[in-house]
Amino acid sequence: MKVLLIGDSCIDKYVYGDAKRLSPEAPVPVLDSIRTVSTDGMAFNVFLNLNAFGVETHLLTNEEEIVKTRYIDEKSNQQILRVDDEFKIKPLDNMDEIDAEYDALVISDYDKGFLTTEKIFELSSRFVGPVFIDSKKTLLPEDAYIKVNELEYERMSHSNYENLIVTKGGKGAEYQGKLYPAEKVNVFDVVGAGDTFLAALTYGYLKYGRIDKAIPLANKAAAVAVSHTGTYVLTEEDINEILH
């Protein structure tokens, strides 16, 4: 399996600490920092999870660095604050890669500026093969498999997409009027779960050739992701459990 992945990427930074008291300056907690963990996020998270499934993946992403820093009370795993450091992103202009031989095109669009609406339509129309899109934009190509969450679905310009997959958190995912139930797990962190779902959905479709078989596999993968803290990448053990 060979996939072309295009989208915005970032660094997810987690500052874990101990919040024992409130600040005398304002009614906010004071976090005594204990440790900092940095992981690759957004499209990079999709990339790493596709690799975990054994998919050969080529990534086109922004060169500018985006950093999302989350401050978390370690005892409760409660996020206190998120600080985003973002710079102006240069839009994608190199289109040569789209003509290479890939089994699928995956677009992970966080709407940070790397992909315009016009560029997404152009990529989707030029690619010969299945296209999977996870985007915060409200207008998307109708011939692609589009994955959105419930909030994104409500914001879409119109909802008459035949291949629309709406993830519904703990309920599962809905496709063409059918709900595919989620795995029942203890949820620790939802960060990156959508990226994991997208990667597993793509792999499942390439493996089975059917979206209705790919969605349950994607639900299983997302359930593993939310069972861990931080931006989680599936392990070989996770993959074996998901597939069997």
C-alpha cells in the first residue's frame, strides 16, 4: 500500500505539572511544572499511524512550525490552558506528486493555510483513485470520502454528500444513515483521535475495498487512541489487537 498524504502539521507539546493552589493575582490555578513531552501532531499524526499499519506514506506539509502547548494537571489529567504559536503558512503550490502512483490520496486539513478550498478540489479531481478528506472547511468535493465530526458537520455549507462519515465520539460513526457503534473504553484524552480514525479508515478501505468494513476498524483504532493521554501513535501490539 502506498499513500500520498497532504495537510497541515504541528508539534503537540504537553507541559505536565502539579496544580495545588490558586494564583493570588487572579482566580487561576498555578501549575508547578514537572515534565514536558513533545509529539508530532495533525497531519504528522496521521502519517505516523498510517506507518504503524505498514502503509508506505509520503507526506506533503507546511515548512513553518506550528506549536500547540497544553498545560495539564498530572494528577487529574485536566487541561488547564492551551497556547498556540502559529505563523503565516505558505500555501501548497507543488502539484508534481499528485501524478505519481499512489493507492490513495489522504487530505488532513486543519485549515491553517496550507490547503485552500480550491486546491483541495483540484487535488481531488486530479487524483485517480480513492480520496479521503478530513477538513474543517465547509465546502468539499462530493466524490471523496469525507470524515467530519458533529460540530464540523453542522457548519458545512450543505450536507448532501453521499460519502460523508460523521464521527460522533462515544456513539461511533454514521455513514449513509447507519450508525457504526464505537468501542466501549475509558476515555483519557481525545486529542488526535480523529487523525487515528482517518489513518485506520484509509488502511481499512485499502485492505478490504469497502468503506463499511473500514469504519468499524477505524472505530477500534480511535478507541485505542482515546484510551491514552496525549497524541498517541498506535503500536504493533495495538494493530494486532485491532485487526484480530
